[in-house]
Amino acid sequence: MEGCFIELHAHTSETSACGEVSEKQVVRLYQEAGFQGAVITDHCHKQYFGTLGDRPWKEKVDCWLQGWRCAKEAGEKSGFRVYLGMEYRNIATDDDFLVYGLKPDFLLANEDIFEVPLAEAIDRFHALGATVIQAHPVRMRLAIALGSRIFQSFGQRAMLDLLRHGSPVPQLPFLNAKQAFEYPQQLVFLRVCDLREPEKLDGIEAYNGNTHWVQDPEEIDAILRQYPHFARTSASDFHEPCHLAQGGTCFSAMPEDDMELACWIRERKMIGYKTANDVKVSV
């Protein structure tokens, strides 16, 4: 497919505790994979800032921006475009939202962004001109209780095949994973990220390529039928090398800056998508 592929959901080890790849490696790996740009969407929630201790808020914000700044510098040296985004979560839910079109100083004026209701947070992002996409809605992880532990290391292909075959598998809230012990040696899906504030959202991540999770394509299609105005994106949710280029969104040209990228996503100016496992995403 001709056009410019951008990774819209990538984490760096400099900022995201679950990230296993440094910002310079993220740039190099995606450039080698044929992408022209990436958005650094490091996790932005109260837990992360709590790990930074009692230092002043400005210093904490600088720490959060470090992964993006280093990736941007590396990208400028190699001709790879790096954009600033965030994966936002407030304290009320375990749901995540991808925000595009941020300004680096946004958090300086919004220290309470994690405590406010989700609807108010989205309003604040929109007031900035940003675009808000719910990350990996209707996301699930396959699990099975074996003895005293819950095994969860199933691949996306196996989980997707189970969904496609229509096999009845109980679903449990991910935060209540211990309930899996009520189904000994039986497969269960641990579920998180149900659709939130759809009237305020600009769209959803219709395909998330993280190989440790799966989205039910039928549920995604149902959401898009109900909200046909939604922008829909595909991304890898990159944390470690095995997630590389498992998703991606294609544009006819490279957005000039963070705000133009946000605008193009909101206005659905994508021309194609990259997915794995033959999952389809409608433009």
C-alpha cells in the first residue's frame, strides 16, 4: 500500500514501566520496518507520577516527557517523524484513552487531570484541540487456572481463533482475575476497557496489535455501526520487540505536526491500515 505508515501507539522504557525498548531503539526498529513515523504514547496516570516521589510537579512532567523528547531527537537525526501523544487513564476506571495533538506544557496546567471525571478530562483535551481515541476497547486476555496460578500466556492468534469459532468462554473483569479459580482448568476471558463516554469520544482503536490481548472483531463492528462517525485506528501498542509493526495506520502524506495529525485522525483522513491475523478495519 502506498502512503505513509505511522505507529499511533508506542511506549518507551524511559517513561512507561511496562515498556522494554528504549526510545532510540523504537525509532530504529520502526524505521527498519518501513514506517515513516510514530506517536510516543507513554502511560499517563496517577500511579506513574506517584512513583516519582515528592519532587515538584514540573520535574515530574519533565520525566514523563523524557521518552518522547529522546525519541524525537533520534528521529530528527534519521529522518523519522516522532509525534507526542499520551495513553491517559483517570482514577475512576481501568480504561485507557489515546490523546493526539498535545502540547508539552499541557500537564503543567492540569495537575488534577487524573482526579476529574472522564467526561471533564475529555473536554479539557478537546479545548486544547486534541483528539481522543479510546485505546483497545472490549479488550480481553485468555486465562486458565492451573493449580495455584492463573496462566495467561496465550497468543493473539489462538485467542482470535477461539472467538471466531464461537466457543462459549466465560468473561470476567480483568481486575477480578482471581475469579478464574472458580473455573478450575477451564478457559476464561479476562476483560477490560469497555466503551466509555461514546458521545464525547472522537473514535476508537479498532485494531490493537498487542500480541498478549485480543479484541472481538464482532464487538468492534457493532460499536462502529452504532457510532458511524467514529474515527477508527490501527496500532501495535508497542511495548516489546514482538509487538513491532503488528498494527499501523496509513495516511496519504505525513502530518506536519502533532496538531495536524490529531486533525487528520479526527477527520478520518486515513487511507489504510495494517493488521495481523487477517483482521479487517474499515476506512
